[in-house]
Amino acid sequence: MRRTLILLAFATGLVAACSGSAATGAPQAPGTQAGATQAAATEAAATGATDTAAAGAPKALDACSLITTDEAAAALGEPVDPGTVPTAGSSSCLFSGHPATGIDISGVEISITSGGDFNPNKKSISGLTITPVSGVGDAAYYVSIGAGYQVLNVQKGQTTFTVSVLKTNASDSQLQSAEKTLALAILGRI
């Protein structure tokens, strides 16, 4: 479980590092996703953001309520633990997998992100590939660091979230397909 959490946090940190700060446009340090999420929540509270889409503000969402344990298990092709919040105050939810054999590391992570960090027009950089995705939300794109690490970033209105599926020995296309399936389920709930 700890290895899965570390690897998923690493992948999420890479996504955050590739994003600019909503306030300054400056790159964020790897591993600051939780801080960015907390800052976004603080900013939303300070500006009076509510759950109403009519106000144009992002919805306040519980990441663990956006997919079911069965949906996470189907995405991984193996049983998963119920979703848990990896760190107190986090806007993420982790469904850790239970591989049939070996030390296969697997899991599904859903994170509610800051709209300021969502940038489907960013360019790929060395070691990081950005791929636009059509037919998912208002806008979406994959961030890939290769070797089975994919993160799908999605925007619907003012709400943005990421979906990460981590499974050893799965191809990038398998991971992307699983992430897209989960994102479409989430979009139907927000």
C-alpha cells in the first residue's frame, strides 16, 4: 500500500510540477499537489465559492465519492481497497489494488485540482508528453512520463480533476482507456 501511495504521489507531483501556479504562473515544485489543492480550497473559501454551478464556481467535491470501489476494481482488473484519503485535508482519493501475484504495484487515484493548474495547451517537454483528449468533459489531456505512468486531466465547467491508474505491466493505451472510462463516470456525477 505504501509503495502504491508513494508512486501515485510521485506521478501527481510530476503533473503539478508541469503546471503553473494559478497566482504567479511559476512552476510548482514536485510533490506540492497537496499544497496546491489546499491553497485552491482556501482560495475558494475566501471568495465564497459554493456548490452551485450557477455561481460559476467549482463544485466542492469529495474525491472518494466520484467512483465506486467496483469501478476502480474494473479499471485495474483486480480487487481494490475502498477509497481512502492519502493525507488529512487532501482532495484526493486512493483505491489500492491487490494483485494476484508478486509485488505488482497498482492503484487508482482521483484528485480534485485547482482550475488554475489546468492547461490543455501546454507543450510536451523532455521526459513529459502532453496529449489532448477529445470527447471527455469540456477539455482534457493526458500527461505521460512513459513506462506506465499516465494521468488524465479533465475540466468540466469550473471543476477540474485528475484520474491516475497505475498498474505494472499495463500498456500506456490500457491505462489511458481505463482512465478515460473512469473520467466519463465521474463527469456523469458532477
